[in-house]
Amino acid sequence: MFRFLIILVLLGVIGVGVAEWANEVWTAPGAAKREAVVLIAPGSRAHDVAAQIQKTGAVGNTLLFTAELYLHRANSKIKAGEYALPAFASMADIAKILVEGKSIQHKLTAAEGLTSDMIHKLVAADPVLVKDAGPVPAEGTLLPETYLFTRGTSRAEMITRMEDAEKKFLDAQWAKRAPDLPLATPEQALILASIVEKETALPAERRHIAAVFVNRLKAGMRLQSDPTIIYGITKGYPLGRGIRESELAADTPYNTYAITGLPPTPICNPGKDSIAAVLNPAASADLYFVANGKGGHVFAATMAQHERNVVAWRAVERARQGLPPLPEAKPAKAKAKPAAKSGAKSTQRRRRAR
């Protein structure tokens, strides 16, 4: 009896020692000197997971790691995904990462002003996304943004996310739009926002430029925006040259020098700032704007002021080309017909030179 008690005590001591050793191994820093990435497939068993992690060098003993997963009841809680295992992560740290399911987040950025075809190509070329992207979405229906996703996300899913995000944002902005806008539908707002997006890269200018276009629509003036002409020619890709006189005069749906009102579709995918700017433009009576030579624009409510701004811009252009200033000329009389936002022919040449 006494001998049996001694054996029980010894076994107990050994058990406690083993448990303490196992706990030390479980919580001790791992041997991996750099971050490792492991992809856990759906339905993977604990032993398979341990074997995969051992291949990365993050775990040295698969049997012990598997046993510890069962001991800590983590074996059935491991989630499929792609995981980053930090350098020197303990077995306990690794098990926590796998159970919490915090997969690696990949990023895809669709910049403001890209066309739907351009964004579709970005999605199709992403090496992490899977499967086919499907057809190119309608112009303007994708919200430019940086999107986070996990490995295994399909390209079609990403396109749908962009479409849903755009609709949600546009609907929210439309609901709180300013009164008396010359825009009958959210789709018309999107068209105008795409023009504003292509007219300036300065966020601080967007509401002011939106106000100019809104004022011109209210007055029945043509928008006279070069980016619309370019879209009609190249579908939004760089033209690579100046706009020709024949293209300015052509009677096409996207030539806002020839048509009154909006073109039939957006000319790009506008960002949040441009959409918000169009639906809540700045308070301004301005009808014209021209480049200021510093990356922005100067604005005018009258043709006389606008012509002075155009002369100033011409001087900047000539100085950049190393040409002497033009002799001072008498101010031209304003024409009865509203001119382009940089002044009839001035607008056309100013826009192409920019």
C-alpha cells in the first residue's frame, strides 16, 4: 500500500513537471526569426495545420503543437484564411491568431477619375483576387476608394463591392442635396460630378467649380468642358495631343461645346469629394474659370473680368515657353453669346495648353 502511494506521488510529480514543461513550451518565444505567412484551407485538421506551420519554421514540433491545440480546445476553433505569423511568435500566439481568424488584409486602390474600364483592368490584374471580373461596369458606377480584402475574394465580388459603395454614397448625398439644383436625378449628379473630377485635382476648388457648372446649367449656357470631348474620343484615356478645332466643332453627344446640358453618361468615376461638391456647391455667382499657372484656377462672374484673367494666363503660358510678353491690347468687347468658361477661343486654347 505504501509503495502504491509512493508511485502515485511520483506520477503526480512527473505529471506536474510535464504540465509545467508543456506550458513553458506553449508560451515560450518561437524560433522563427522573421514573419511567416501560412494559408489555412477550409476544413483543415489540427495536425495538417501544425504540419503547414512547421514548414514555415514558426513551430518546431508538430506533435506537441497538435497536442497543445487539443489540450487548449483550440483544434476545432481554427478558421481558414491567410495569416501572418510574427517573428518569434509562441505556439500560444499562433493558436490565438488562427482562432481569432484575423486574416491578412490585401489592398486594392481605385483612384478618383479613373474610368470603369481602367478600374476593371486593375481588378482583373490583381494577383490575389480570384476568378473572372465579369463585364466592364457602366461608366461612373464604381466608387474610387482603397478596398481591403482577404485572399480568396473573387474579382466579381470586388466589382460588386465598388458598385454597392458608390450607390450607397450617392444615395446618401442625394438625400441631403442643396435645394434648387438643376439636376433631376442622382444619375445626372453623377455625370456632373465626373466632369468636376476631371476639371481639377485640388479638393479645395471642387465646390467652386461645381458652382460654376451649376450656374451655367441654370442659365442655359453650355458647359464647354474639354474633358468631355476627350472622353468622347478616347473613352477617358489620354489624348496625347491637343484638341483639334474640328473636334471642338463636332456635333457629338460628349462635346459640351456643341450640346446644351449634360453629356449622356459620366466621363469617369468621380470620388466622394466631387459628388458631394456637385450636390452642395459653393455659394457663388461665377460663370467662368481659367488656369492660374499655379495648379489651380481663377474665377469670374463677368465676361470682362474673365477676359482679364485669360490675358494673365496667356502671359504665364508665354513666360513658360520663353516668349516675350504680348503688346498690351485694347480690351475686346464682350459678345452677346456666352463664351466658354475661359472665353470663347480662349477657353479652347487654354484648356488644350493645360
